[in-house]
Amino acid sequence: MMRKRHKRSERHFTLLSHTAAKRPRCSRRAVPPPQPQISLEEARRQAEIEHELLLARDIQQGLLLEAVPRLPGWEIHAISLPARDLGGDLYDFLPLDDGHHGIMIGDVSGKGLPAALRMAVARTVFRYAARRGAMPGRTLADVNRGIIADIPQGMITMLYATLDLRHGIVQIANAGHHYPLLLNGRVSELELSGLPLGVDGDADYEEICTEIEPGSTVIMYTDGVVEATNRDGEYFGYERLERLLIEGAALKPRALVARLLHELRTWSDAGQDDDITVVAVRRRFERLADELRSIMRDVLGDERGEEAWRTLPHPGDANVAAWTEALPEIIKAAQSHLGRGLARELNAQIRLALEEYRDHEKM
């Protein structure tokens, strides 16, 4: 929406015009209208409503955070920032049969409490439909019929993908949502259209299938990312998003999303107008050494990460047990070369990766 800018009219006074006045006019100071007084009962009720909204926000955020899983061989980060106390964006993760996992992101029309209530209903309808284990297109068709029956007003965009954890194959269906982005050295849109949910009860949803190669990341996001505006009403836009993702292609999901949010906050200097939700799903490298090398580049930067890989003592292309045994010496050497802060971050990231690769070896 274009914002109209009005120039403030100015009136210029000169000494001549001032002295031409016969006598100064006495003007009374404008008295502000009396503020309406609220009773103690009304004040108490208003405080209760504000407290209940805070509780509802905490519950909503808690449900979203608890939904993010730890999947062997994968690295996931998701975040949702409402523009108001409560938001209408949603995401969800759902374990399915045969080593598959469901991933959903959606955007409910509107803001505040009404959107949050529709979001809660939409999440419930989605979970009920997705647990049947149908393909993404069939699942979105079922969700669409449930939305029309249970949420007669309001439109919802939703993207649903099923992920084969072992082979990296993802199948996607789209109900009017932004295309997901595949980041693998370059940014590619996985183009697939479909009607938003709640529009036509007979709508069908097609599917596409692609492979997420080791080291690649899929980004899903809502309107609030590309439609974030600055003081001049200019959108952040897809081109800036694409450029940021290319520049941060080597970053892990948490660091990549953090950089994106920082850029959005800097851009939206007038404040956040819409809910912002981002889901990043990265497939880890098959070889442990490749993954740990990428962690060093992520924590230290490309050049320093490569230098650390060459100079720090490590077991190279060894198994999880060997790396676990060697980790104290690696971190000790990192402290002397890099300082305690970076060594601490490196230690945390490597330990997390070792735990997940250990779980993967047990599968």
C-alpha cells in the first residue's frame, strides 16, 4: 500500500506584517479536553485482558517452539515474530511413517487475536489431516475442506512438504503461499501454485518433487519477510532476500535466519507491520569430516575456518568416537589461537553435530 506524504503548509511572518497589526490579540491557551475517567473495576479488567494476552502469546510461541524437531542428518531452525501480541503465522512439524517427516508453514489473513484464533483452528485441522499420511496435495485438499467448514471467514495460505529423511527427497504442495527457496550455491524458487485455503471447497493441489543434496538448505517464509517496509514505504522485496541468501550460503540455518532478521529490523526502521515467520531446513553432509569443516567455516568465517581446519589438531575423516575423544585437545588449541568466545561457540556446534551423527549411526 502506497503511503501518502503530505507537505506541511508554512506561513511566514515578517517584522513588517507584525508591526502592521493594530494591537496584539490576547488568546487563551487551549485547554485539552478532560480525559475520561475509568473506574477501578474497568482498570482491573483492562489489566486482566493485557495479562491474558501475554499468556496467550507465551502459549502460542511455546507451541511453535516445541514443534521444531531434531532429525538425524538434518539441521532445522524456525522462528515466528508476530507484529502484535498475537500472530496469524504458523508452522508445524509432524513425524510420519516410513522415515518421513511433514513440514508446514502458513499465513492466516488478518492480525491480532482474530488471526491467532483462526491460526489455532487451522493448525488443529492440519494435524488431523496430515496424520492420515496422505500425499501433500491430498492433505491440503482435506485441510481446505476443513477450513471452509470450521473457519467460514478468512483466507489462509499454506505450504506443506513431506521429507524423506534418509534419501533427502521432498514432495511439496502449495496453497497460495510464497514459493519455497532451494539454496545450494545459488537460490532457486520451487515454483508451484494453488488456491489459498478457504476459497473453493473443490480445489485440487498439485505436487512437485525434488532432492535436497547434502549441504543444501530449503527456506520457507511468510509475507512479512518480503513485504517489510521502510520509512519510505519501500518493500524489502525478493531481490534483497535472494542477495542476502546467496551471501550467507555457507551459514547454518540458525546463523542464516539470524542474519535475515537483523537485515529486516534494520530495513523496517519504522516498526514491524506484519508477522514474520521463517523455516530453514538443511541437509547435513554425509561425511562427518565435511560437516565439521563446514561448522568451522560457519563459526569463524570462510578464510579463518579453512585456516583452522588446516592448523588445529583433528582426526580428519574419522568416526564420531574418534572426534569425541579428540575434541578437548581441539578446543584447547582453539582457545590459544582464537580466544575463549569463538572456541566456546565452536565447541558447542561440534558437540551438537557429533550427537546427531551418533544418533544417525544407530539408525
